[in-house]
Amino acid sequence: MGRLKCMPPRLGSAPPVLASVPIDEAGKERDRNAFNPLRPLYKTARWQQLRQATFLRDAYTCQMCGRLQGDTSKLVADHRRPHRGDLALFWDQGNIQTLCNSPCHSKHKQRIEQGAHFR
């Protein structure tokens, strides 16, 4: 009876299943922009003016919890109805509201929108 030979390793030639994840900021930004092509619009002067006008209209007050916030870095100009690529809805000031970043926008509003996807 002969000896059993070792089988050659098979895993060495298998292609990677998972895509690589960018670790630099430029790569992360590229991935975010690929997912949402309208994302660069949030950096335009037009959006910044619309954002400030919304805060002023809403008197720097969160429309969900009623908290007054003087620090605009803690406020978010949020689309009431998700625009989903519709530019008219994106730029419509009547569709934008002031929310505090945490917890109203980052927690409560995200839960509401994610729940809407499953209905």
C-alpha cells in the first residue's frame, strides 16, 4: 500500500470575495460620492445660503424637539421628504427644516426614514 500524498493548497488561488475598503479620506469621500452623486451639492455656496436661510426662518430652533441652538455646527438643514435625486425637491426651501444634529437628526429622523424603506 502506498503513502498518501499531501494535496496542494487550493485556497491560495481563490479570488478575494470582499472588496477592498479605502483607508484614506480621499478614498472614503470617493465612495460616498459614488453612492450619492448629489453629495457634492452640499458643499456649494448655494446650499450654504439655503441652509442659513432655513436656520434663520426657523429661528435656529429644532423643528422636532423645539430646542433653540445658537451654534449652527450643531444644526442640520434636513430634507423633510427625501429628495432621492430630484433636484427640484433638493433645492425647495419648503422641503427643508432645521433639526438638531443629535439626537433628532442622527437618531430619530434616521429611524423614521429607515422604517419607511421596509413598508
